[in-house]
Amino acid sequence: MKESDAKTKWCPMIQVSVVPEAETETNRGWRRGLDYDCIGSECMMWRWKDAERVSGYCGLAAHIQ
């Protein structure tokens, strides 16, 4: 799928805290204003499907050809 489409999907790997003082790199929910969606190529699990980097997929999901 296109990265822009992926960014509209919920990500099960989000780690958040309801404590504002707990601002850390893993506390994405607080830092990004409770954004639970995919971050696409900013994520270490994102995999590009093609060399042109037009479409890709979540590395947690199975790649279907």
C-alpha cells in the first residue's frame, strides 16, 4: 500500500503514557498528541515493496505478492 494510506491505519505497537512528565522516545502517544496511527517509513518495521519506494507494508504483517 502507499505510505500515505498506511499512515491512516492503527498501529498495535504504540506505547503511551498518560503522565506528561514521562516524555520519552517510546511515549509516542503523549508526544504526538495521542496519535495511534502507523508512522510508515519512520518505523523500523516498515518495509518497502519496490525499489522506487512507492509502496510498502508493515514488517509485522506477512508480505503478500
